[in-house]
Amino acid sequence: MKWIRGLTLSRLLVALTFIGVFVMATRAPLDTDMLWHLRAGEWQVAHRALLRVDLFSFSRAGEPWINHSWLSQIIMYGFYAALGDVGMALYTSILATAGMVFVYRTLEGNAVVNAFVTVMASAAAAVFWSARPQMVSFFLSAVVFYLLWRYLEKDSDRLWFIPPVMLVWANLHGGFAIGFILMVLSTVGEAARWLFDEVLGGQEGPGFRRVGRLAVVGLVSAAAVGINPYGPRMILYPFHTVGIGVLQDFIQEWASPNFHQGQTWPFIWLLLGTLALAGLSKRRLGWRDAVLVTGTAYASLLAGRNIATFAVVASPVLAVHAQSWLDELGLRLHLDRRPPTALAIVNVVILLAALGAGAAKAAYALNPVLLLQAREAGLPVKAVAYLEREQPPGPLFNSYNWGGYLILTARDYPVYVDGRTDLYDDDLLRGYLDTYFAQPGWQARLDATGANLVLVEANAPLAQVLALSDGWTLGYADAVAVVFQREEPIR
């Protein structure tokens, strides 16, 4: 019974916290961008080569493609080939939980405070969690931040782990820019601390050496990023992506958060809670924390996909000020005492119940029948079956939202557009949007694509005007999708 008594309330809280994080991250893999990543991973595994040109569209066929997620795609395909939808859910859950483990290691509160902050941060970051290479960026951002935190808060110099991490990251996902953002904000914050606290404030401290060391590590990391199949130009790749105007104008994750949606509320709570407790506690908010929190909060208010980075950065700040405030109130909990045998058994029962509930929730989320129903409700499952059965002549003009699904499932029909916005660029994407929304001149733009088929949502503006247009006939329709065919195909 000795091992049972070792399950203190503190350890139980840690276990329950990470069971909760894992379950929170276990969700139905319905993101359509996941699917073109899987197809790319499948091709690379089958051909034992890096996919460097576009093979999946007819609008960019054969053109060079900077496939920045090539290594993640192979990993994702391995999960998918082995376990299907369950594998994709595990891919997401493992990386999300592993990232939050590194976040947890930066927290300096008691078990209750740390559990609360971890769950709150996970709920905020979950808006970013889906079965895509970006999960690698979440995990590695937590790793890089942990290494920076160890150096700046504990004077434990493990910064030279960062360049190898950045090298691997640059071959896994274009989100490696997050690592540089964290390094730049840390350097600016440390420089502000040195200037205002030491130089102007007369306080003793480590001097300027930390600023210089962070800058050197950042420069070495930039050189490390250049070690990838595309060479040093990968360093500038994130600027190219951010410069695509359609991303900010039309892609939800790149737009400012919609605070009328409940999924963004944990971000509000985390942001306001951090600011409130920083004000309530008598512990001073340092320059470094202030720069990191405000910098990532600003980025999150500009683009919702940055909320996960804010959650990583804000967590230790919220935890340390929450603990300081509780200490000032005289509220101290003793959760590390070994419990009596009877209470220890209760703890074990609670843990087993949590594991059972978590397994049940995950099984429900991944129920094959429910997954099929969800896909049929939001994807052109039956329309693709029609294309495969009837084989009408292409090319195919398709909805952007369904590009990934078509790449994986409708392999005889290269897409016009999909989630690879960096491949298509602004001009093609804006032309696509003008056509999809039936803006003036849509007929000429559609003809210019050479498409003989149109597959879009049943309520799409383009579907409404095609139904009234000469030269097009409705080949298939259901409540989700419609397929229009050109009466006289373009050769």
C-alpha cells in the first residue's frame, strides 16, 4: 500500500491536469488542410523523395513549391497509415500535452495554482490545436520558451539547445518564426530591464551580458535555420507568408479573433486574469515579462493563430502573480503530505475515474459513425463519389475550403485552389474569390481558368449564378455541394 499513499493531492492534481489537457486536445480530425498534408506525406514516403513542385493543382501544376512542412508531413502520414483517424487525434494530443508539460515546468505556484493556470492556458491555446504541422510549432515554441525562461529566471544556461531546435523546426513547419519572436521579445525585455533597472535605477544585476548572449544565440539560430532543403531563403519565408493579403482578409486563423465565438473566451480570461493579478499582487511586473506578455498579446489581437504563443508566455506570469497574491492573503495549502490509506484509496479511485471518463470522451469524439456524419455534413463526400462514378471531364474549379479534401480523395481531378496560400499567392487567390463570390466579370475569370467543372457549396454565390447561366448544367446537387458541368467543354 506504500505506493498508494504516494499519490498525494499534489500529484493527483498534476495527473488530473494532464489527463484533462490530453482529452481537451483529443478531437475529431476534420481540418481539411490536414488532408493535403497527408497526401504530400504519402507521396514522399512512396517516392522516397522531397516533394518540391506542385502535383496537386492544375492552376500551379509543376511550379516550384517551398514545402516547408515536408518532415511533419511524413510524420503525420506515419500516424495516419498506422492508425487512421485515431492516429491523427493522437498526433494532436501528444504534441499539445507535451507542449503543456514544458509550460507547466515554468510555473512557480502551488499545485492548485499551477493546475488552474495550465487548464486555462490549454483552453486558450486549444483554438490553435488541430491535426496539422502547426502542432509541432506549438510544441517547439514551448520548448524554446522554457529554455529562455530557464536562462532568464533561473540563470541556468541551456541556450545552446535552441539553435539545434530551430534547425529541426525549420524542416518541420514554417512556424519556426515563433521561436525568433520569443527570442527577440526576450532580448528586448532583458535590454529594458538592464537599462531601466540597472543603469537608470541603480540596481545590481547581471549587466548587459544576458542581452548579448541572447542576441548571439538568435544569430546562430538564424544560421541554423538555413540548413534545410531550400537553403537560407527559408529564413525569409515567414515574411512572404505574412505578406499575402488574402490571409488577413479572408482566412479566419489569420484574422483578429472574433470574441463573439466562445472558443476565444479563454484567451480573454487569460489576458485579463494576467493583467488583474499582476496588479493585485505586490510583486512587481518585470520588464521582461511585460514585454513578452504585451508583445504576444498584441500579436494575438491581430491574428487568432498567435493566441497559442500568448498562452505559453502568459502562463508563468499569471502563476507567479497568483501565488504571490495568495501568499499575501495568507492562504497556504499543504498538498504534499502523504495521505492516510483510506484517503489515498479515494485518490486512486478519482484518478481511475478520470482516466475512464477521458477514454470515454476520446472514444466518443473518434466514433467512426459520428466522424462520417460530420464529414458528410460539411464536406462534398457524395459529390466526390459522383465525380468518381461518372468521370465528367475536368479541370475542376473548387471551393477553397474543400481543396485539401479533394486532393486526398478526388485524385483524378487536380484542384484549382487549396490551403497552400503561399503557392497560389495574392493574384490568383483574389481572382478565385471574385469568381466564387460572383463579382462583376466572374464569367470571364471562370472561363480563363479553363475549368469544365465547378464544385462548390450549395449556397455559394457562384452556384446561384451558374444555375441561371447559359452553357452550364447541374450535374449533381445535395444539401452540401453542387457540381456544375460546362455543356461544351473547353479543350
